[in-house]
Amino acid sequence: MREPSAAAEADTLLPSDERDKAQLRIQHAVAGFVDDPRSAVEEAASAVDALAERVMETLGQRRGTLRASWQDASGGAATEDQRMALRAYRRLAERLLSL
């Protein structure tokens, strides 16, 4: 499997290990459907709830980091810092819109 670049990893909402664990959890639920449909659906719902919570947590952290990158106490962030922040906001917005 190809290793993601640092830029690609930074644009993801969750680290690859967390994405892999979530995917395995959903696959486990799907695989159990024939034997116990209700438990499979409950497991899938729980996995999605946990995933959504983790994504929201990550988005909050990302927004805080972005905000701090261009805002300082005096409001005098350099133009280059603002340009980089704008690019990061655009990438994040595009990522969210692709969901």
C-alpha cells in the first residue's frame, strides 16, 4: 500500500489508522448481518456515531489551529501567514463539500 504524502494526510479528516479502524468496524457489522441483523445494524449505528463524533472533534481542532495561524493578539499576522491560512481554509471547505 502506498504511503500518503504529508500534504494528503493533513487534508484528511482523520489519521489513516483511525479511518482503517472505523472501516473494519463497519465491515464487521456488515459481515454479521446474516446471523443477527439487529445487532449488525446497532453495531453500524454505533460505529457511525463514534466516527461522526471524532470527525467533529478533529474539525474543531483544525479550525482552532487555522484561526491561531492568522490571528494573534495584536491582529498583525503577516500577509504570507494570511495567504497560507486562506489556502488551508479553502482545502478544508472543499474537503467538507466533498462529503
